[in-house]
Amino acid sequence: MAKKIIVLPGDGIGHEIMGSAIEVLKRIAEKYGHQFEFEQHDIGGSSYEKHGEPLTDNTVDACLDADAILLGAIGGPKWDNIPTHLRPEQGLLKIRKALNLFANIRPIKGFAPLLHASPLKESVINGSDIYVVRELTGGLYFGEPSERREDGNVVVDTLLYHRHEIERIVEKGFESAQLRNKHLTSVDKANVLESSRLWREVVEEKKANYPDVTVEHMLVDSAAMKLITNPTQFDVIVTENLFGDILSDEGSVLTGSIGMLPSASLSETIGLYEPVHGSAPDIAGQGIANPLGMILSAAMMLRYSLDLNEEAVAIEKAVEKSLEAGYYTSDLNIENGKQVGTKEMTEIVIGNI
Ligand code: NAD
């Protein structure tokens, strides 16, 4: 199988972990007889430095023409004081909008060897397996106006959703639940927000089409608390953009480190795959970043965009085996293991494929 993959390393540790994902995919190509063509483009601060903007139309066109996209991470303090529309984050928001990546999928499942690395009790997180379906192209992050008024002393951000945007993500939530344990938790703030009341209405309307799925509505404040006090009660969580962003980062504590978490951002036709974490400027360039969230994102890419499930499982098993053997990166709080850097961890995973 010949496939074209656009790689967008981005900023900070993005370059280090992208190198890991590419090496792992090369090993998969070799083992299973595929041809993956990698084409690298800029995004975020590195694009700003080279092209004067955080995402060029040329990069968007290349992504539209690809079979799948891998992204490292963007951002860093270097670009904190440039005009808002040129900031690295704008590159990320623009690509999500340009490719219509409306569904952000974030599986949160702890690997057994890491359960004790979580700050939560092992007895609380044991057996937790959560699948967050987050809306990605609407809500507060995209609503206009978003501005300062009255000499900067009054601010406005707009939370805007169209019914069709809510419908398609809610359907994705139901479909995901059907493929898993058939329980959907819809998270909103319907006691306060009008947008959440429309969200709840849509969920109620749609549930008749998925009679095998049980649905529960949960307020976001309560969900934030239950996610870490009783995570095993969740199967699929569907929620809007801001709530999903916060809850999935919170959920990372179940896995021991944010460096472990992969994600997929999907449109009807294309997928972009990236770890949940950011560019980690505090450790960039030191060779110690955990590459596993990025490598597991590559596995998601094989599964969802390239229809290569066996190959995806091979990567996930190799990661698990590496952790079982006691290898860990410095972000994980492990006792009695063997601490390794980005390159060594990558080599160990490749050796286990
Ligand atoms: P971050 O996720 O980059 O880092 C948070 C903490 O986790 C840091 O201590 C970091 O060292 C650690 N960490 C993160 N990933 C790691 C990994 N793979 N291995 C080891 N340790 C890891 O979040 P932040 O510090 O809030 O943000 C830094 C920059 O990243 C900001 O500019 C922010 O805007 C950007 N950001 C980008 C994305 C993205 O590209 N999707 C997401 C979140 C934040």
C-alpha cells in the first residue's frame, strides 16, 4: 500500500517526537510491505519564522492532498508577544477550520505497567477506559467577536454553535459508543448556558436513532470531579470544544503523564493525528521528551485514515511491551524502572514491533 503522509513537526519537542513516529512507521512499512511517503511542512512558530505566518496556504493545500497528517506540537514563549493573528496557536486553529476537522478523538486508557505512576490511587483508575469525543471547530475558540473594548478593560469572547455542528459531533459520540461499551455521557453546562441547552436538546433528539446506547447528561463541573474520583463509570464522553479540551487534559493523569496521550482530529474525509500535549518548551532540545503519545497517534492514523488495524495494534502492543519491560521517560513517576531518553525509547518500541 502506498500512502502520502504530511508531517508537521511544529515547535519545541515537536521535532524530536516526530522523528520517533517516522522511524516507527518506517519499521511498520518494512514489516508489512507498505510504502509511506513523508512530506514535511511548517506550522506554528517555525512557520512564522520562515514564512511570516503560522500556517501557509501551501501547507493547507498539501494537507488536503494527503492520505493523512501527523502533527507534533506548536507554540513557545518566543512567540508570546507577537500579534495575536500571527501566534503559533492560530496555525492550529486555522488548519482545523480549513480541513473541517470537527471531531477530536482522545482515548484515555492507562497501560497496566503505568497504573502506579498516576497520582491517583491504582484502585480508582484500574479498569478505566475512556473515549473523549470533543467538538473542535466551533464554540468559544472560534466565535466572533473575540476582542477587547473600552481601552482593553472590557473583553468579549463569543460562544457560537450552529445546530448542524452539534448534530454531527453528537452522532459521532453515539456511533463511537455503539462500537464500544454502549454508554454515552454528554457533558454540558445546561443549567447556565443557552448553547448547552441546545446541545442537550440535540442529544435527546438523536438518542432514538441509537436504541442500544444508554445516555447520561452530566454538568461539566460534576464531570470534572467524577473523572478523577470514579473514572470507570465513563465509556464515551461527548462534549463541546472548551469543555473537551479541559476534561481530556485532566484525564491524562489517569495515564501517568500527558506525554502518553494520542489524539485524532477527523473530518468526513481526512484525519490529523497529534499527541494531546503541547510543545513542552521547558524540556525541548534535551532529548528526554516522551515520544509515546506521538507514536500512539501514528497508530491511530494507521487505524482510522489508512485502514491498517493490524499494524496499529502492532504499535500499541510494542509500546505496552516496552513499558512492561520497565522502560520509562523522565515525565513518568516510576519506581524501579530503567529511565531512557526519546531516542532510546523509540528504538525499544521499534525493537518490539
Ligand atoms: P505542555 O503540554 O507543552 O507541557 C506541560 C508539561 O508537561 C511540561 O512540564 C512539559 O515538559 C510536560 N510534557 C508535555 N509533553 C511531554 C512529553 N511528551 N514528554 C515529557 N514531558 C512532557 O503544555 P504547556 O506548557 O501549557 O504549553 C507549552 C506550549 O505548548 C504553549 O505554547 C502552548 O500554547 C502549546 N500547546 C500546544 C498544543 C498543541 O500543539 N496541540 C497543545 C497544548 C499546548
